[in-house]
Amino acid sequence: MNRHLTTLYEHMPASVQNLFASARGYQLRRWRYGSETDDLMQAALERDTWSVAQWQSYREERLAYMLERAVRHVPYYRDQWAQRRQNGDRAAVDVLENWAILEKEPVRQHPDAFIADDVDQRALYALHTSGTTGTPIKLWWSKSMVRQHYALHEARARRWYGVDRHTPFAMLGGQLVAPIGRTTPPFWVKNYAMHQLYMSSYHLSPHTAPLYVQAMRDFDTQFILAYTSSLYTLAQMIKQSGVEPPRLRAIITNAEPLYDYQRALIESAFNCRVYETFGQAESVAFGSECTAGNLHMWLEVGWVEIMAGDQPLPIGATGDIVTTGLMNDAMPLIRYRLGDRASLAVDAGAPCDHTLPRWGRIEGRSDDVLYTRDGRRIGRLDPIFKSDLPIKEAQIIQKSLDLIVVKLVPAEGFSQQHERYVAEQFHQRMGAIQVTFEQVDTLPRTSNGKFRAVINELPAEEKARLIAGQSGG
């Protein structure tokens, strides 16, 4: 929302905010679901038990279609291959390994060059992502791709767990559905069109946690969808307060890895099974955990390679995810280096009804959290960087409870106006803190080739005090 609409929304009574959210939910529902959804969902469930030969035939046919379409209709690839031909390169276009690996930067700089020239861009669904590295990217999906994407989610990220899109659920996320200065509920908004209780992760504190739990009960919440870090925070507070959790059928994590210690605490606090999912806005590599505990790949979504630089790695080795999208023919991404690191599982895993292969370890999506002086923990801040900001990469460092340093690699056109916008976004989420900026040419990487998007440098004893729910002074 723009600033004026945000101000108007913040001054609406809660009942009107619910209507506002439900109207937006109705728009999204019309995009995501249609008369074909149940058939698409059922087809996905049937593919869960396909043989290797069936999958190979399906995927090879789809891959061939995407490669031919990319070289014929997508300006970026068409120009790339024309240049290669001029240079005497006669490599076969229909062999995936002959395609160059695509980094994020060309997509970030020239997103329109990746849109097929035979589609009407005005009819596409536009979305933004900051990515795991903080690199903002604009993407477009066709309506049919949107419907396929959400049918897969309906099948493998809901039906597997005994829930569906008609089941009331709570989502704990980073949208500012309540003003950051609000001290009394509601810290949430009701999206009746999608049976969703959207809860602000920014207002979670030891004091407000029981209110969140009661709101879930009042909404008849049957499952929760949330960032792992937000769920872990709420689980800690439930344990500390002794409040009785809502009765749930499932808890589903997204956007961040689910570590064993987090799973154990969340399941203990909620008395409910937790399931991990993996995905991204590019929708080129997805996975979800079945009831047997296997994190299965969604083979319809992308052709995944695990790479070290431009060299393929064997099954079981951890490297960069390089993937070719198999669904989005409006904006094909061929051999796209996703920014996450992962391995493919070597063994068959626990016995289950699905023949889908398994992801092994997935890395690179876990951020630190920030702390406010009143004890709230702020998880992923990627919504700040999801707009069309001229920023290549950004890193957030908390130096103290009152000081945030934003290191950034600016793109052409970055100005003090953009700094003021980013600072304002932090103020909305964290209150009256100081935000300073450092412009750099590059950001430091860790040993696995990534940089940490959020770094918390508070002393360990101060973090422990905040976690225990003691307010700062």
C-alpha cells in the first residue's frame, strides 16, 4: 500500500480493516483458484505415486518445450544464443547442459527481457521478491501458472495434512496489518474471503502472546502457516507463559529452514505436528514434508541441478541450487542460480505413499532476528526491500537496541530519498530507533558463498534478558 492508503487503513476501525482485507483476499482468491482447481489438485495427488519412467517422460517433454520457447520467444535468451552462433558456437539448444547458468543480476536489471514476446504483459500477475540474498527481483506469472501453483499447494501443502483452502487458518507474517505503535489488540486482521487470520509478527512479545493464542481460538483456527522464526518465538512465549495453545490439525513452516531444536519446541508448545515446506517467489524449486517426515521435491515445478560454480555435484553433496522452471512459460528462467544451497537425498527415507524424490539438507534461508526495547523480536524484514528500490543487495546489522546499520550495494538512481523510505519502514516496525546507512561495493560472504541478510550484534546477556521477557530500560 502507498503511504496515504496506509495512513487511511491505520485509522479504520477493526471491523472496516477486516472488510478491507477481505476485499483484497477476494481479489487474490479469484486469481489463485477457479473451476479447474480441484481437477488440477487431484491430478497432482495422482502424480505423487507415478513411476520413475512416468516422471521422466513428463519432465523431459516439459523441459524440451521450455527450452524451445525460451530461445524463440524470450528476448534475453534469443539474443544470447544469436551471439553464440555469431561466435561460431554450434552447441545444441535442446541440451540443458549447453545453456549458460543464469545469475540473479540480469533478471534484476532487465526483468522485461525475460518475458515472452507472445504474451500480454498487462494480463500477467506481477510480484516482487527480495530473495534470500536481499536482491530485489520483479517477476510475472500467467494466470494459468498461478492456478497450477496454488493447486500444487492445495495438494501437497494442505491436503497432505488433512486441511484445505476452506479450512480456517492463522498466518503469522511480516505485513503491517496493525500500526507498530499499537499496544492493545487487535494485532491481526481477518480475511474472510480466504478463511485467514493474518497476524502481525511485529507485535509478538511475552505480554501479547496470550492474546495471539486467544485470537486463534476465537477464529476457530485449524492450522498455522508462518515463518519458522516467528513460530519458534511464539512457541517460546507459550512455554514461558503457560497459556493453553489452540487445538490445531497442523503447523506449516515456510520461507526458512526448520531445525530440529525448533521443531521440538514448537511441537511441544502447540501439541501439534509441524511440517516443513520449501519454496520461493520464482516458483522454480519447491518441496513439502509428508506425514512420514520426508521433504519431497515437487517435480512439476523445476529441473534441479546442484552445482559448485558451474560444475555439477553428485547426489548427497551440498551446493548451489541451479534450476530450470517448468511451469512459468510467460517468464522462463533457465538454469537459474536460486541463491539457496541444498543437497538431494541419497537414500529413500522413511516409508511413505509418495514416489517423489527427497530434498536432503536445505541451507541459506535462516536470518538472525532483531530486538526492540520492549522485548519484541522482529524476524524477516524482506518486505522492506520488496518494492522497486534501486538496491542490489542489503544487509541489516543491529548494533544496539537503538541503532540499526543498513549496509547496501546501491544501484543506479539510489538517493537519500530511498534512504528515508527504508528508515521509515524500520521506524514503522521497531519504533523510534536510529537507522544509519553504509554504501559499499560488495557485501561479505560466508564460507558457503552467501551473506547473512540480518546480523544481530547485541551482547548474549542482553538477548537472554529480552527472551526472558524483561523490558529494556
